Amino acid sequence: MNQQSLKVRPTDVPVLNASGRAVMPTEPNCLSQLSHIHRLRDSELNYNEHKYNLNMQMLRNREGLGAPLKMGMERFAARQIGRLPFLQSSNIMEDVLTGRCDEIAFEDFLNMPEFNENMRQPHAVVEKSMGIYM
């Protein structure tokens, strides 16, 4: 049986990707490849997904494949429902399905939508998403 381990293993960078050109902030550079990233960061980023996978595995062992498959399809359908491209979704449907609606987490009180800096012009965003921008 092939099970994924929840342990986060450190990764070594065998070769640095160095270039003489200016890079975008999302591209890897020498500093980002050499900087120390704590192992708990990756663990915390994937905590909810790991918890969900473990719950689905326990449910599969106890109830069979039908229940986790149905719950997975419901979660997939909840992710497909969205708003207009310039409005952020609260993802309340997925939170209800995964049980996160009962928890008060870091994101609930320090990640308020009114403090986000990604408000854009609605017409420009919709035109870009439809491919009719100039």
C-alpha cells in the first residue's frame, strides 16, 4: 500500500539557476534558492489539505469508497461556483463541506477582505478574462 508521508523533508538545491537578466518576483533566483525556509512553513501551508485527506482515508476504510467519492464530488462542485472575476469569493460552501466553518483561524480575523490591495477595475478584469482587451 503506497501512502504519502506527512513528514516534510528538506530539499537541497543541487544547481543554482543564475541568469544575468532581471527576473520577476515569482521566478526563482539565487537568493530565494539559498535562503532558509523553515520546515514548518510547508507543513502549515498544507495542514488543511492533509487533515482532509486523512479524514477521507479513514472514511474510506470505515464506509467504503462511496462516501468519500460523494464528498469529493460535492467539494469539487463547490469550488466550481464562483463570482465575477473582480470579486473575491468567501468559499463558504467549501468551508461548510470541510468543517472549517466551525473554526476561527488566523485568516478569519487578520485576512479581512477590506484590507486586501488587489481591488481592480471591474471592466478591465472582465474584458481580460473574456479575451477582448486591447
